Amino acid sequence: MDNALDAPTAVLLQYIDAFNNGDPKAMSALCADPMQILDGMSPHVWRGPTASEDWWRDVLREGEHTGASGYHIVLGEPQHVDVTGDHAYVVVPATMTVNLQGKQVTQTGSIFTVALGKVGTQWRLTAWAWAKGA
């Protein structure tokens, strides 16, 4: 893969590492302003400079309600990495494991779709959507 395609994917991997480490501030630092998130969890859409932190707060609240914790995402090989100038679109299969009421549950077949844009010389996430698998 050439460097033009590697750079947006590398930022996406950093975002997932921050997620896996439970670090919403590091997640936000990799996002553009504005940022948008679309997820299956209510309220389903988060926007603005603190979208990742707000979404993470809601993940933890939902986890308290359902007994979920220990979220971890593993990404597969990207299905699409399209870069046009200062804009990129990445679609990647994902697997998420979570501890649900004391049992490890694995969600397979999910799709993580991310839009990125350049902020100065740095790639930053501008939006993402999670399509839940099995």
C-alpha cells in the first residue's frame, strides 16, 4: 500500500488504540472539529469537538445499565481506503469483545466506516459509523 493510503489508516488505528485503552481524550485529539459519530446506541448521533468524549461517556453509562465493560476492538484488513486530496474514506471489518455480566461476548461481522480530512498536514477523523454485526 502506498503512503497516501497508509496515513489515514494509521490515524484510524491510533483512534482504535485509544478506544481500547479507554482514553477518550486521546480519541478526541485525533478528530477534526467538527466531528460526527453515528452508532447503534442511543442517542445515536454525537457532534462537535467533544463528540468522542461525549460518546465514550454514553458508552460507560450504557455499560453500567447493561453490565458491560472491557470493550476491545480488533480491525481487519480495510475493504476500502479511498484518498482524494485532503479527504479519505476507510471501510474496515471489525470485531468487538466485551465483558457482559461476567461473560465475554464477541461481536463479529461489524463494519467500521470512517471519513477523515487533513487539518493542516495531519489526518483527523471527521466522522465515523459503526454497523453492528452478529
